[in-house]
Amino acid sequence: MDELKNTTEGYQTTPGSFSTPPSSVGLIVKIAIGTVVVGLIGTGIALDAKIWDPSWNPFRENAEKNVEKMIDRMMEVKTMHSDMEVGIEMTDKDINGDGLKLIVFSKGDSNSTDAENPKSSGDFNIVVATGGIEFNLAGQEKTLNENESYFKIDTIPMIPDFVDTPTLFGIDIDEIQGKWIKSGQDDSSQMGDIDELMELSENFQEKIKEIIGKEKAYYVKETLNSEKIGGQSMYHYVLSPNKEIINEIFLEYVEMMFGYSGETLSLDEKQEAEKDTNKFLEKIGDIDVEAWIGKRDNYLYRIKFEKEINAEMIDEDAQGKLIVKFDMNMSDFNKPVMVEAPTDFIEFNDLLGYYVPILNKAKEAAQDARIVSAVSQLRTEAALVDAFEDGYGSFECAYSDDTKALCDDIVNQGGNVTIYSNTNEYCIYSVLNDGNYYCIDSTGTIGTTTSKPIACNGTTFLCPSDLIR
């Protein structure tokens, strides 16, 4: 057994010496500690650099600051691409949930490098669905400056088979479908009130900017888990608009519409409208808007909104729901955008020769219908005068507030009312916009005539015998 040796031979066992090799346990401990340290440092770097950014990240910037940075950043954007969907859906319980759905899809590029002449190009698709039938209008648009724009209609709503020559606003569909049409500011001026409406719209937008600039238009309601869009990490927030801001903007909108009709809101009417708006906003509850903001560049990549409102909140007798949706995705910030005019197009003015007369004719027909209605109501007023006054002698436009309002409405619609009366007889007539006359007399004769009722003159009180009812 000489070959057998003490395994401790040759090693020093003097206290304090470090000649013994480290145990395997000690090595594992050192490796573990080193791994933890490296892991902590790496995690800290990942959190600080937002490579990994959970909602509890201690290095995460304040949500309010992130949104403010986004707003400032988006103000600097000159070009971008956007995809948008806007939808309004109304359901009705009384007709098995069938109601009305309107959806507008659009996508395109915008270039506001020249602030005075912003450019854009894109596609649009408008879908209207009701009663199991769907109508679709799709096309493209290009804007080069405020005086030059183009549009093209590629898809037109289905035209019934019994229509021999399909038209859109009086224009032959075959003449415009799939073709670029050039329009400009000079063209719009020929369309009556469009210029006035555009000016009111621009003023309204300026008012909105002033309102939003006065105070914070939102607050961050919730911070959601980070997400990715196009491979990029995003902050994901739920924003809640300031209801006072919404109320103020709505009141400006109401005033704009009243201004367009030539009227003004009184102080009492403004206060009542504000009260009603506040009551409505309280009924529908919070309005939440989701926003996705790039962590690296602070751009707004997506904004989404959806609100479901019970119909009875709007009208106590209504049933069903109103659903409003908005979803917009943005990308390609400050990348080159070229918008060029199409080489082949039709001048809008060439179409006006068809469009304007038909539009005017439709407008005149509506005005004439109101004139006929007002003259017919004056007949009822004549009967009331006879009942109260024991005769028609006092019957005239100035007899009462009601008769005056009816006569004023006739004039406002392009008519010119004439009334003759004595104790036993009366006659009323007005010229119509189509050149004919509408006449009523106390014998019961009523209808339209092509010639002026010369027998309704104060000496005689008769409408022509050739009246067409």
C-alpha cells in the first residue's frame, strides 16, 4: 500500500494562509453577484433609454410633459401621411336595430411647407348604409393652393335601372366619372353663398385656436402599457378633453351658424345654450381620447375616439343609440411630399352651365313651395278676421303679428304678396319665382295662373278662372 498517500500531504494548513483553492460554491456566488450587478445596470440603461418602458418605469417622464412635447413637436410638422376613419351610427330599437350608418374613409399626404399655399393629395370613400342598402361615393382630390384644386369621382352611388340618363346634380355621370375636374376660388364665387360660408368657417377655426390657447384643453386621465406602431415604441395615454373648452367651442359653432343665417344670439339665448350644453355633457359622461406618442421623437402617431350615447339623452322619446367614432393614424413626418396637377382635366366652369341652372331651379322650387304655403295660411287668417270682425274689411298684412310674419316670409322667398278686401270679399295673390302667380279669393278659387290676376284689384276680388290647382 506504499502507493497510497495522504491526500493532504504537501498543503500548508497554517492559519491565515490562502493556499487552498476556492470552493465551487464560492465561485457560483461570485458569478451570481456579477450577473445581478450587470443585470441591474443593463436594466437601468434599458429603462432610461426607453428600450424597455413598462408603466412603472421610474425613469419614465411625466405624462403631461410627454403630451406637451407632442403638441410642440406636431406644430413643427410640415409634411406627413394620414389615414382617417370617421363614423356615425344610429340604431333604432323600433325597427329591429336597423338605423343609419355613415362612414368616411380618407388617406393622403399633406405639405404645409408653404403656409400660404398648403398642398394635399389623397383618396376618399363615403359609405352610407340604411335599410339594408349601401351607397358608396369614392374618389380622389388634389390641392395645390387656395386657388387651384382638383377632384375626381371614381365610384358613384348606384343609379336605379329605370333612369335612362343617370345624372349627379344634373350633370351626366358619364361626363365626369373617373375624370379630374379643376376648380378654384373663382369657381366657388359663382356658387352663391359658398364664399360667405368659407369665411365663417375660417373665423370659427381662429376662434378655436384662441379658446384652446387660453387654458389647458385636456388632462391625462390614464397611462396605459406601451405599444408598438410600425416597429416603434409608443407611449399610450387616455386623454380627457376639458368640458368647459368643449362648451365654449360649441357656443362659437352655434353663433357661426346663426351668423350664416343673418341672425345673432341674444345674451339670454347664449346662457340657455350654455346651460343645455353643460347638461348634455353631464349626461353623456367622460369623453376619452386615446393617443399614441413616439418615445423617441414625440410625434403623435395615432389618435382614437369612440363614444356611445343613448338616444334618450338627446330626445326623451327616442330609442336606440348614437355611436360616434374617430380613428386617425399618422406617419412619414417631414418626409418629402410632391403634389402635382393632373395633366388631363375638365374645367369646373364648363360644368357650371349644367349645374347652376338646375341648382337655382331646385332652390326656386323650394321657395315657391313656401310662398304657396304662406298664401294658403293667409286664407286661414282671413277666416279668423271674418269671425272676429264680422267681415273681411280689416284683413291685411299688418292686421296681426301672424299675418305680418306670413307676408314677410313671402317677400323673403322672392314673392310680392297683394291683398285686397272689403266687408264681404277678399283676394290674395303673389308672384312666384318661376314667373307664375298663386291666387286665392273668398269664393274658394285657389291655384296657379300664368298671368297676373287683374281682377283682384280692390274693385273686384276674383282670381282668374284658368287657375291650375
